Amino acid sequence: MDRWVLADTSALIGLFFRGDEWHKPAVQELEELRRERRKMLTTTDIFSEVVTSMRKWGGYGRAVEVGEMLKRSTLVKMVSVDEELRAEGWKRFVKHKFPALSFADCTAFVVMDKFGITDAFTFDDDFRKAGYRILPGRG
């Protein structure tokens, strides 16, 4: 799955919420990913963070709209975080002591490893700290 990229909460919020500080770079990175024909994968935990954040910042209607777009997307595949992935995510959560690290990030790390994904579409530096390459920031 080397052509796959994990789409994290910060990038998805940036794409869907025009008031977000990351909106413009998120849209630019999405265009680059499409040009490169990269596919995106996200998790049910990330989905939960996205729709909850969108409800807080964009209102109920926008949260439902974004959730439905993600559920129907042909560009973003969603992986269910089952009990096994959740247990592995918990081990990562306990291991990594980054102050802002979320449990959803940890389950995303496990999914990335399971599918051999090294790139994350995110503005969250915790992915870099955990050893993954973050996009944008192709350095």
C-alpha cells in the first residue's frame, strides 16, 4: 500500500472547514495527492474526531454533511478500528508520552503499520515524532 496516505483529523478538518488555519495548505496538498494518484485511508476513530470537531466549529448540519461525504467517498477508504487495533493503539498511547498525542493518533499509527503506510496527510507533528513522514512538508 505504498501509494496510500493516512488522512488525519487535522487535514480533514482543514479541507472541510474554511475557517481553519490549515484550510489553504490542506486544499493544496489534496490537489497534489490527486495529481500523484495517491489514495487515502482514514480510521473510524479519525472519523469520530472529524465529525465531532465539525459539529463544534461548523454546526450540526455541516457535521452531518461532512460525515456523509466521508462515508460515501471514493477517495478516502475508512478502516474500522476493532478491539485488536484498539488494544495495540492503547499500547502505543502508553508508550508515547507526547503531550498532545490523542488515542485516535495511536490507533492510526497501528493502522499505518498494519497496511505499510509511511505517509500521513496531517498538520499534527506527533506523526513525525512517531517516525512517519507528514504531508505537506515533503522534506
